[in-house]
Amino acid sequence: MSKTIKDTDYLVISARIKAMETGLLTRERMEQILEARSDEEAAKILQECGYPALDARDPEALDAALSADREEMLADLSDGAPDTRYIELFKLKYDYHNVKALLKAEAMGTAPDGMLMDMGRVPVKELQAAVRSGELDSLPPLLARAAEEAREVLNTTRDPQLSDTVLDRWCYRDMADLAEQTGSEFLKGYVQTVVDALNLRTLVRAIRMGKSEEFLRGVLLEGGSVAAASILTVCANRGSGLNDLYGPTRFQAAAEAGTAALKGGALTEFEKLCDDAVSEYLAGAQMVPFGEAPLVGYLAARETEYTNLRILLMGRGAGLAPEVIRSRLRQSYV
């Protein structure tokens, strides 16, 4: 950046975020949607929170509406953010998703249009042209290197899962690099916590599927607070030591649910608790009066909110019992 950015530079946007937090879906509001007697009543509650009409009977339209709302929110905050890299961090994962879609479509000889999401740092048309031509210099450097390596892996192995793994590794490396550039300890901690959650999920799934330690070594992400060597040891021991490894961390409850899942239980509660642990980290942003932490916390809270909206509306549309839907809702910090 051209000048050093101080916490006090965030005074205005922090005040805005405190006001915007009042519009977030609280547990009480989600209960009102859950118990609404009709879809129209549920839609009215959401419109009071600033959302457009959302219809779970048309999943594509629902996703499009949520995507549009997200883009509007990010553009709004970008205008007032002293450092837009905080916004970019929440957009870059869509760049990597789009590269996955483009490479798979290329390998299969199909059109990728239905799989692309124009919500990243790079406009979809620009990214598509770069990947198609192989002229990647116009892309962000790490994304360009990721696309090149993933294409080489896919061409060599014909295994899209391996190609996706390459892109996932680069994605979280990109996030960690961007967080490091900002110098924000809160943002670096957020990325580290997300990586920990993903690695814990991967560990439990790998054991349930009977995968080897070597397989897990190839898919673990770098940058978490829990050492890869320790995770691999738990895998080699088929889950023994899982609770001891994660007991001292914020993932204690998730690990206990993971242990239950390894004994035949469902993964739903385990995966929810992994996400909730990340939300617990973000709750610390509410204790910060101004600075980048409230901005990061709000952006992540909105991501959780979009997830919960899909769970709520799709669950209602599928006729699921309220207690089933309720058990799947992610914790937010409001």
C-alpha cells in the first residue's frame, strides 16, 4: 500500500459495521423463519432484514439472489475500506472455484457456464480467456501458478480430484499470503483457524473412508496451528488420540463429535461444530471498537448467514422437520 494504515483509519467503517450488524440474522430471527406458517411469512421476515424475495422452490434463482446480495455488500464495503485486501480475501476462493470448473470442462469437452460464479477478484470472462489461451500473466501471480500446475496435473493423471487438491492448496496459500501482507494478526488468525477446521474435517473423513496416512498427507492444507505430523499420527492410529490432539484447541467439541462419527455416528453435527469453532474465533471482533477486526468479522458473519439461509429455505422447501433444520444451522457471533 502507498501509506501505512492505522486502526484509526477504520473509525468510519467500523461505526458503519456496528450499525450493519443489527441487520444480521440472529438466532431469534432464524427461529421466526423456521417457525413461519408459510413461505410468504418467511419471505417477509427476510425482507425486513434487507433481503430480496427468496424462493427455495427455485434453487438456481435462490443462489443467484444470494450471490447478487453478496456482491452488493462487498462493493459497498469496498468503497469505505481503507485496505481492500480484506475484501479480496473473501473473493479469491471463487477464482479458484472457477479455475476448477474451467479445467474440468476443458478436459471433458463441455461448456463450463453453469458452474462458473462471477464473484471473484477476476471477472469470469477474463479468467476464462486466460485459462483457455494459457496466457496467464494477467492473473494474480499465485492464481496463475495454481492454474498452470493444476492443468499439468490434470493432463498427466486425468484425475480431477488431484487437480482440485492442487487448487485448494494454492487457494489457502493465497489467503495466508494475503493475510500476511496486511500485517493483521486477526486476519492471519482467521485464515489459520479456517485451515484447522478444514484439516480436521479431512482427517475424520479420510479415516471413515479407510484412506491411508499417505493419502491424507497429499490433501492436508498448510498453515494450520495443529502440526501435520500429529494429524497423520492420528490417521495412522485410525482416530486414536483425536480428542487429545484437539482438546487444548477451540476444536475440542468438534473433535469429540468427530470421534463419535468415527464410531458410526453422522457427520452433520461434527461438521457444524467445525464451522462453529471458526465463528467463536470471529466473535472476538465484537470486543474491538475499531480497526480491521470488525470488518473481517462482519464479512465472515455474512458468509455464515448465506449458508444458514440456504439451510433454512432449502430445508423448509424439502419439508424437513424444524428440529432437523435447527440442528444444521451454523453459529453466528450475533
